[in-house]
Amino acid sequence: MTTSNQLRARVLHHLDVIYEDVDITISIDALADSLMQLMRLDDQWPDPTPYQNHWSEADTALITYGDSLLQDGEIPLNTLHHFLQKYCEKAISNIHILPFFPFSSDDGFSVINFTQVNDSLGDWPEVQSIAVDYTLMADLVINHCSSRSQWFENFKAGRDPGRNYFFTTSPTSDLKDVVRPRTSDLLREVQTADGTQWVWCTFSPDQVDLNFTEPAVLAEFVGIIRHYLDNGVRWFRLDAVAFLWKIPGTSCLNLPQTHEVVRLLRTLIEYAQNDAVIITETNIPNRENLSYFGNANEAHCVYNFSLPPLLVNTLITGSCRYLKQWMMSMPPAQHGTTYFNFIASHDGIGLRPAEGLLEESELDNFINTMQNFGGRISWRAIDGGRNKPYEINIALFDALQGTDKGPDRFGIERFVCAHAIMLGLEGIPAIYIHSLLGTGNDYEKLANTSHNRAINRHQWDFNALEKQLQSEHSHHHKVFHRLKKLLEIRQSQAAFHPNATQFTLHLGEAVFGYWRQSQDRRQSIFCVYNVSDQAQSLALSDLNLIATDTWHDLMTGNALDDMNQTIALSPYQSLWISNI
């Protein structure tokens, strides 16, 4: 058991590191007491079990907006809940509802009020109802808030709370090394009661960066976390957390203070709710992304941002060379940590996570192919006033409609193959709702909003969707049922535990494969995929199958009795060869 004094000492250590070089108006001791009171940590608690996995092979997350599905006369969160219960009961365990708070821009990520539910979606009872049936994941939009928030209004008026809540600096500061994810101006001029100030805006003029050198901001977010826990949230996605701490003259990315804030939140959250999980959303190069595991004391999970560009590139080129190289270099996650795997999301296919992993010519080919399939490019500013591609905005279904030679007839097979690869990998798989439904590019929404990301943020009329799901001729029906079958197969395979052993196989460039072994070493699954538009041959002798075991393909149920046979793989065919 840990007493309040022992936990307080841990919190004090975190705070000493965070505020070591900052003059703050409150003592570290008083701040520690305040944070513990906010989290209601005032007695004694069982110590969190170190290196404990709060997940299993049965876990799959669905990523969705609260209003991705709409039905006349029904609260959108209730429509979502209805869809989950009717169509996803055995396939999905976790639901990530993207920001469901009042907002002013960026489809929810410019939050006006962090403790209210957007009344166009429902209210906290609707959120709580979903949390009863599914493990609920919510965004902690921790880097910034809306310029229309009360905090920002108070900042301009010189009132509390908010007077010191936003990061300001001079336009003459040394900002040349600041890493930007956008092309908009970094600083925004604002007239306040104290005169002209320049506020820091990493993402847009409407998304004003918070000032974590002000302890009151940290305390606000600890209170917000407690509020989310009380309303059923168990998994926390720390949005854009890599940009949290700013020091002019540095990159202002991944600074030591940012990592220590994550460690502090980990300590507070795991004592308040032992099974809660922190996931960091850091759309940055692979090595930097992995740093958010810390020593199994920061994020429980990190978004596996390099997977989407590498996997899509594999399937449009027919070569797994770069994907395989990356897989072989990835460290197995320690127990208590794992990867959060995804290949599509509400944003786009990030290109920064492919830096150093794809050659420039390969990236150029990838970008050109995505543009040919209707995708758009979002840019970021780099040194010298130049811009560089930041992400590709495209629905995954359209991204995989063909190869770099153009569209073809294998779109659905290629799309299903992509998900079969992701579902077998080490880590927890997450599927974007528009991938599960086979939704394509929404050009009408793109035109209406002029925002590139809107192309992959379609809103379905629920009745129209049901007609598509019930029609066997609809590609939405075909995609949904094939992906659902894969999800249901996956859930009962011990070798697909997020922390089960994984080794990359060497089967040539057109056949990608890896071996998974359960933690008790009883089950082995050889995952093999033809990633090309041509038939390929697989000699079972190349897989080192143990001759005394009985092997079969989990997808078809077909037995594999002859260890010397050669299997013909049709374009984009997948095999999960198991001994159990």
C-alpha cells in the first residue's frame, strides 16, 4: 500500500523536475497538495502493479466522431450507441469518441469548454451509457484551447481564471528552430487589458496554446481528468502532447518538461484509477514517437504513426521492402506498454512518421498516387519560409483502390488485406469507423468546408447506411462483414495478444509475413500476405512449421496437412496459419 505521504513525495519529484527552471507563484508543496486533492488522493491505495497489461487479444478500438452517424429525431450519441449494439457487439471492445465537447473549429479539437458535452451530440448521461458497454477512450486536448473559450476571454480582460493561461512571447524571440505542423503564423497578435500580446498558436489562430509554466493550467487539467474518470472515461488520448512545453531557442518539441508532465499524469491517473490507460498522440518521426514509452512510466500506448504510410505504400507498390525493414527495427514493447495500431483516422496519412523510413523518390511516388486517387496534401512550414507535405488527406478505401499503376479490380481485396496485416500485429488495433463501413472520399464535404481533412469525415444518414449494410451487392456490406469476421477471429487467438512475441519473416518483396507466439508458447500463428496484384507461391517449408503440430488457416478453416506443399496465393490473399 502507498500512503498519501509516499504518493505526495512522488508527485513532488515530478513537479520539481517540471518547474526546476520556472519561477512560479505557488510553492511546489502547495501545488502537490492541490493536485492530490483534485484527484481525491487523500488516503492510501494499493500500488499499481508494475508492467501490468490492461488489455488482451480481445481488445479492438473503434475511432469515431459522436455524430458520424445521424438519424432524424435521435441524439447522435444514442444513434452511435445503437449502431454499436446492433452491429459491433462481438467485434469491438473499446470506443474512441473524438472530442465531444463544445468547439469553435477543427471538428472538435478547438475546445471551448472541456467539462461540457456538445449539446448537439447529447450530454454526459449518453456518454456514461456508452461507457457501461464499452471501454471509453476520450481526448484530453491538452496543448491548446479555443480562442472563443472563457479562459481566453479572461486572458484578454486580465481576469482569472485565464489571465496567465496562454503562452506568449515576442516576435523578436528566437523561433527559427521551432518545429511546425502547419503553415499558419506561429504567433497571433492580441489586444489585452495589459496591452498588445503575441500568443502562441501551434495549429491555427483559433487554437491558442496553453501555458504550462503556469501551475494553475496544470491544475485545471488534473481536474478535467478527474471529471472524465467520474463520467466513465478509462483511456486518455493525449492530443498533440509533444508540443506542450515551449522554450524559445529550441525546437519546442518533445522537451524534457513535456515528458515529465506525462509521467506526472501517469502517476496521478494510475493511483486514481488502476486500470486507466494513457495513449500519446505524437505525429512525429518514429524514434521520437517511441520515446513516449519512457521506461514503462510514461504512456501505456503510443500511436504507431509509421504504420499507415508504410503499409499503404507497400500495397500500392507491391513491395514490402520498407515495411519489413521498419518492422525488424521496432523494439518489442515492455509489459505494461504496447503499440496502438491504426491505418486510418479522422486526420490523414502522416508523412513525418515516414521520414528516414521511405526514400524521397518513394515518398514522391506515394504522394502522386494518393493525389491520383483523389487525395489532398496538407502542408507544414519548415526553415527558410518553405513548405513541405505534412499529411495526405484521403479515405483509406479510396487510397487502396489501386496501385501506383492506377485503379484496378482488387480494391476490396487490397483493403481487407491491409486490415488483416494490422489486426495480426503486435499491439492493439484501432479501426476508423469509415474504414469499417468502406466509406470513400467525401468531396461534397470537402467543397463545403474547404478543409482537406473533411474528405475523410463523412456523416452517414443511419437509415441510408443500414440499407447499404443489408445489401449484399453493396461494397459497404462486403467490407463491413469481411472486416467484422477478421475481428471476431482475432479475439480468440492468444497469439494475437498485444504483447505476444513477434518475428518478421523473409518471404520476398511481394509476400509479407510475421510470426506471432502466445505468451504461454502454446499457440503459434504465421501471418502471411500477398501484397501484390500478381499471384504468388508460398512453400510451407519456408515457414518452419513444427511437423508434430496440426496446422490450419484461421480464415478459411482449411487444414494444412502436407508440410512440403506449395500454396498459390491470389492477389492480396491473407493467411493466418495456426497450430490451435
